[in-house]
Amino acid sequence: MTSRLLGRRGDGSAAVRGWVGFYTLGLPRPMRARRQAEVAGDLADETLDAIRHGDRSILFRQRLVRLLAGIPADLAWRLV
């Protein structure tokens, strides 16, 4: 049941995963996989926190804002 809750569509996770996939293109496979796993863990933590607080409706907006605000840091991470 938990995996089904974590995989809910419309919560912004696909956009985040897509962005991570894009900005990690061309990196060595282990580095890319590690970054994708870090982000997947963050998404799971956010989802579980929203479930605990009984308000999953905020996830899409919250993730969109974080995605956009985090682009400069993601690009800086990629260039280091």
C-alpha cells in the first residue's frame, strides 16, 4: 500500500524526476543513479510527511516551487 501512495500521479513527482533525469544526463552512471536516489528519497519523505499531516493536496504546488527555486543549485551541483 505504501508504494502505491508514494507513486500517486499529479503530485509533481514526475516533473521533479524528469528534471533530475535531464540535468544528470551525461554523468557517469553511478553518480547519476546516486543523485536520482537522493531525490527519490526526498520525494518519498515529503509524501509520507503530507500523509501524516493529512494534506497531500499541497504536494504539487510545493514541489513545483522547490523545483523552480532549486534549478540554480542543481545546475551548480552539475557543474562542480
